Amino acid sequence: MKIGIVGVSGYGGSELLRLCVEHPAFELVYAGADSTAGQALSQRFPALAGRREGEFVIQRFTPEGVGELDLLFASLPTGVSRDLLARLPQSMKIVDVGGDHRFLEGWTYGLTELPGQRSKIATTKRLANPGCYPAAALLALAPLVKEGLIEPENIVIDAKSGITGTGRGGGSDYGYVETNEDVFAYGLESHPHVPEIERALEQVGGRKATVAFTAHLVPMSRGILATCYARPRGAAQAARLYDAALSCYDSEPFVKVVPAKNGRSPHTGWATGSNLAFLSYAVNPRTGLVVAFGAIDNLGKGAAAQALQNANLMTGQPENAGLRGLPLLT
């Protein structure tokens, strides 16, 4: 199948490139970007030297210039892709890794493991990939909302991301000197992921959901840990939380429900370079609040690897095609 990647020189786009060049059924025939247009892929990514893909010249993206593709991945900054992707033919399948089409009419939300989403993804031609923070938080919260174990209103999500979550085109606030040995919260006035998380939880639970969400940047390259606090419905028991998650994700190849050993949450490093999500649960003994943890790679399950999982479903491939590798083990 002939595929293309727009935004190939960004963090998400380059991770898609890494995964797609080893995919058993996808043939990369188009690579698009703006800042690196005119460079060969091997010039941008020296590891591709000597490979067929390395000879491709990165094109400046225009909808009319992508040629005939079976599927296009668009990894563009939020606010850029809506008008451009609307000009592509309806016959072309699109996975938008950016944030312009989430819960937009005509587009399918692409967090595969949410109840009922897999069948919708398999039949769509327009797929909106989830945001990186929502992927971690929703996977942790969805089983509890589905089973009515927590109140879906007034959920608090405290999430921390590696610097790649800001995108390669981020401003000087996100450079090495500005972020090393530092942690700060951002998007305090409003964050675009809030309505996305609320809409998804409302679909899962059938009731109104509200969340207070705070994002933080931490001085690491990649990874997200979402720590979610919710009021229980009835007496909270950690065993019931785990049972709900295990039942929800029993046959899911990319979701690992693990105990919070020695009072510790999952590590983001467990997922680095993979499409895996690690979930754990606890009950705060002083307040009775339920605590749900989700740890992912923000460029994996939070972006490129999730996009490839969706593309596999959309094109009739095995869901784990190109995603069978282990995380980086350290």
C-alpha cells in the first residue's frame, strides 16, 4: 500500500517514518514538510543512507502534490491541517496526528481501546488520532467510568510530559537550557485537550464528564505520566478498580495493567519507543479518592505508534503490524 507522511521532519513525523519503513505492507512514496523541503530523507536522517527511502526528496506539502496514495499520515501543528486536508480526495484514507479533527463531524476518534471504537476505526477513511495527554488519561479512566466506579464529574488530571510533546517547532521556551533542571505547568488558562477528554469520557459512560487538567513539562525527551484523581461511587476498593481494567483490556495487545508495587506508579521509561500503555490503580487511604495512573511514550501510544495502529485497522492489516518490537530496555 502506498503511503505518505506530511510533517516528516517533526518529532511525530520522524517517529512515523521510523515505524513505517519497516512495515511489512506499507510502501513510503511521499514525504512532505516545510522547513526541510528540498532535502533528501537521508540528509535529514542519515540512518536511511543506502535505503530506497533515503533517496526521496522531502516535498513542500500541497494537497495537489501528494500524488495517488492509499493512506496519508498528517503530522502537522494544530490549526494548520483542516483546510489543507479538506482538499484531498475522499478516496484517500487520512490519519491526522494533529489536533484539528478530534470529535469533528465526519472524522472518527482514534483511541482504539476505548469501548466501541475499534469497529468504527476499521471502516473510516478519516481518522483523528488522540492527543498524547488524553491517550494516557483516557486509557486509565475509561474502565472506571464504564463500570460506574467513579463519578465522571470533577475529575482531576495531573500530567507530565517530555519536551518532545511541545513539537520540534516549539519556541525558545522549550529549548535545552530553558527546560533542563526545571519543571513547570503550562496551558493553565485553557488547554485543548480538556474538551477532548470530556467528550470521550461522556461517550464511554453516557453521562456528563468534567475534568480539571494541568499539563507539566519535565526535563526528559519523551514519555507521559497521567495521574488522575476521582471521587468513587460507593466504597472504593483497589481490587475492583483492577478488575474493571483487566476486564476492559483483557485481550488488548498494547495495554498492560500492572500493580502499583511498593507504592510506586508505572514508569514512563517502560513504554519508550513502543505503543504500550501501562496502567495502575490505588485508593488514597486518607481521602478515599481513586487514583488512576497511565504511563505511555508520548511519541508512541500518544502519537505515531497509535497512528500506525489505526492505519493498520483502516487498511485491513494485522493490528500490530510494524508494532511488534519491544520498548527500549534500559
